[in-house]
Amino acid sequence: MKSYAGKLAVLTGGGSGIGRELVILLAAEGCSVAMCDLNGPAMEETRRRAMAVAKDGVRVTSHIADITDEAAVERFRDEVLAQHETDHVNLLFNNAGIFGAGSFLEDDRAAWERVYAVCWYGVYYPCRVFVPLVVAAEEGHVINTASVNALRATHGPGTPSTSYSAGKWAVRGFTEALIEDFKTHAPHVGVSLVMPGGVGTAIRANSQKIIDAASAEGKANSGTGHLRSYLVGMGVPVQDSPESTIQHLLTVQQSDVFAMPPPRAARQVLDGVLEGRWRIFIGIGAVELDAAVRAEPERIYDADAPSLINRDLLIGIMTLSSERFQPEEGGPADGLYEFHLDSTPIFGRVAGGRALFTRDCADKADVVVKAELPTFSALILKQEDLDSAIAKGQVTISGDKARVQQLLDAVRV
């Protein structure tokens, strides 16, 4: 596929996040879209934004459908065929997903199965229903979204992810198996597997509402509860922190420091499809985790192994960005810092007793810090001494080392 112009795409999960941005970008490129979601008002907002940039002749329709119900997906198909007056579909984006209810042993079974159903059957049923329409087109492409949890089936110590991971591994295996199936039986149809790492969507908050509704016993780890247990497992002492602090960290986690903005992630997905790539990694930490798993597959479930969304980066910067960071107003920590902790630099500006972190900055930094992720985490958590880390070659600093020390001292752990 060389262009989206004049095509028709079907997309699940169009009410928010990556799904919303895909709809907007597709419409801007001349592609009509039929999206489904459970949230009608959210889809209408997506439609409004998409039509504001849509090329002439583009149609964007919204449809309420529970993708875990095959009959509902069939009704969605019938609506698409009628409203778009078509007998084929060019693109199928299985984008919808929810997250949480991770423990097979401890979480409520209804919530566990709801997550699994959305993640797996929410891909399988739309494929059963819509793939024949994609095959009927002169050219087509199926895009299934899995997760980096399909590389490593946990988020870290103390934070199992059995439901979400099982569903996403199923999506990964199914999508990879379709490569040969399409080559053999429908060579004009392509397939891509999207593997997101950190993307700034509201998946945790949205998932918590769905899981709470599904949990008959009210016993399912999601949202802020999941984030709290994740941080405790990573050694961040938030066991007794108020809910407001965890909610603040949840908001910080969705910023562009830890998570790729959804418009950028959606753009990378669409570019990957046009390039004919069957694996499309998006989001912070995805490429690094894939490399780590391939390098040492026997260690990926060890407590100190690389984890999802750059575990150590998450600990360090989230702690810096949280209410526990208390620099002296007008003090020696003030300045612009450039941190090289993964493949994309992070900039931190400290001023007025506050810190603002971003991935994009045109200004020249006062101090440049290059560190290994575990070392930086240890420095933040007061488990490592800065001079010692420098002596061992784990940290290099260009600029005033004392300023970096003042920055570290301002973190209250």
C-alpha cells in the first residue's frame, strides 16, 4: 500500500488515545474511517476533530460496539457496509485494548476474563468479521496492536500481568501466523503487528472504570492500585503514600517524558504500514526492551532484568517529578539538565522550586548527565553515591557536578 487516499479503514477503540489520532491522521490523508468504541461522546469528539482536517469526500462514522461480542461486531460490519455504501474494506486497525486485573491467583475472575476478552477476542472477532472484506479489496492491510507485554509477560517484581499479557501474546502469535496465511491465500493483503511501549494514553484510567464494572467482587488490581504495586515492586517507597500522590504520578507517567505523545505514535504506525513493516515498535522503551529480551532471554524475569517502559527511567524521573521533589527556590539546583538515559534525551528545567521535564528542548543545557538506567535509579533512591558511580564509569557529567548533587539531594524518598 502506497497511499491512504481513497481508502476505507475500520478501526476499533476510536474514542481516545492512539485510536483517535489514527482516525484524525487517516482523514487528513483522504481515507474514510468507520470506528467503533463503547463511548459514544468520545467518538463524536474524535469525529469532530477528524472532519476538521479531512480531505474532500472523506466520511468518518462512529459505531457503538462491544468487540468481545461477535454478534455486536457483525452489526458493526453491517452498519459500515450500509453507511459507506461499500462491499470491501482496505484497512482493519484492531487498536482497542484495556489493561489491568493482572493476577490469575488474586484478582477477580470476571475482571480478569474481561481484560483477556478485550485484548484477544477484541482482535479475533473483528478479524473473523472484517478480514473477508479486506481480502475483497484490491489492496488491503490488517494492523493488530499487541504490547511490549508480548515480549516480557510482567511489569516487574510484585506486579503480575497474566490477563493482559496472555491476551497480547495471543495477538502477537496470531498476527505473525497471518503473515504466511496471507502470503499463501491473499498475497495482496499485508499484515502488521504494533508493539507499543510507553504511549501517553489514558488506558489505565479508562481500564479501571471497565474493570470495576466487570469485577463482581470488587477485587481487581488496576489504575492507581496497579501503579502503586508496580512502584513498590520496583523499590519506590509509596506503600503509605496518599491516593493523590499516586494519581499525580499516574498523570506524570502519561507525559511526554515517559510516554510518546499519541499523535507521534499514530504517525509511526501509519508510516510503518506504508513501508510494509510487519513489526512496528512505538512508544518509549519498546525498542530497548526488545533488544534486552533478545540479548538475555533467560534473564528477562529476574528481579533486576530490564522491564517494561524503561523501569529504571520510570522510577527515577517519576520520583523527581513527584511531590517528593523539593528543590530550594532560587537554590543551587536551578538550571537546565540534559539526561541521556535511553535512546531519547530528557531535559529537566529546575526553577522557582519546581521542575519541568520534557523530551523536546532547543536550549543549551547547563549540565549533561549520561548514566546507565539502573545506576540513575539507584542515585534517585539513595542507594548509590554520585562520586562512586562516576569513579566506576557508570555516570559521566559535563558541567557542574555539584549542581547534579544538589538536584539529587532535593529528591525526598
